[in-house]
Amino acid sequence: GRLDRLKQQMSAGKLLAAIRESLDAALIQLNCPINMLAAARRLNGEGSGNVALDAAWREGEEAMARLQRCRPSLELESSAVWPLQPFFDDLYALYRTRFDDRSRLRVDMASPHLVGFGQRTQMLACLSLWLDRTLALAAELPSVPLEIELYAEEDEGWLSLYLNDNVPLLQVRYAHSPDALNSPGKGMELRLIQTLVAYHRGAIELASRPQGGTSLVLRFPLFDTLTGGEQ
């Protein structure tokens, strides 16, 4: 059905974001020694004929270029304006079986007429990743009834999504499951959310709540001139 196709699309988006995030991390790690080699060449004189130094620098540059070519695009669908209520309805339908009598997901909006802009499936994947992370953490504390609140509002041209939970992180011992490598995003949810939000030119705020739990705010611009594109 439609929800199954949506799950598949979200899984594909999470996997591509994981690949891209890993490649970006590799590029950052590789950039430092290449810069050091470049500095050594300048100090040594680029025309001095140091074959080993020149060869190492060229190989590093070629490796950077290969990694850049491997970075997958996150443009899985056209950016568009879409109503937020059906978007939240899909999220609830995807996760209703993950909540029982002792856990609750509450969704609310400042206005029923709110809209989102961007790749709908990728933005849904952002919320899915955080719900997966929160449910996994809550599973470590079965004695604490889980409560997640999702609230949306528009603020000066930005769509702000607030996710609050009551999971006391100090009591959690979060261990990666054996199938982590087969579950895109497991154990690295926040980094993948950052990758997807950055692709939409959005912003993230993360804080611990005084009463326990975590507060995550995702902000997405609602104007085409501010969003999307390769980075």
C-alpha cells in the first residue's frame, strides 16, 4: 500500500543520507593531511622536484576527487509546498503500532493551515529518525511511560517543528543492536538528521529539558530562494 511505499522511500533516503554523511566525514579527515602536504610543498618550493612529496599530494587530491564523485544526491523528489496536517497524519500512521497503552505521541499545530516546503519524504525521514532514536532509548527504561510531543508553528518564514520527550538520558544505557549495520540510521540518527536538514538549508537546536528528557527543534525555510541544492 501507500504507507509501505512511503516506508521504502524513507529507508532509501536514510541510507543515502548515511552514505553521504560517512563520505563527508572521510573528506574532512582526508582534507587535513592534504593541507599539510600542500603546506610542505610550498615550504619546500613547488618546483624543487621532491618526487615523493609531489606524488603524495597528487594522490591525496585524486582521492578527494573520487570521494566527491561518490557523494550521492539527496534530491529524491521535487521540492514543493504541501499541507502539514496530512504530513503529520502519515507520520502517525507509520508509528501508531510502536506506541502502546503506556506511551503516547501527541501532535499539535499552531494553525490547521500550516504548510511545509521541500522534499516531503526527506523531511518526514527527519522526524522518523528522531522517533526511532527516542523509542530505542525509551526501551532501556520500560518503567518510564514514554511521552513525545510534536508541535509545529510558522515563525517569520520558517516552519518550526518542536519535538519534546521525557526520556531521562542519565538513566539510559544505550547499546547498539547487532543489526545496526542493516538498519540505516541506527545509532547515528542525529547526524543523519543534520545532513538532511542542512540539505534543506534548515537549522537544528538540541537541548536537555530541566525536568528530564530532550527538546529538539527543526527549522525549515518556507521560501524557495533559501532552500535545497547540492552542497
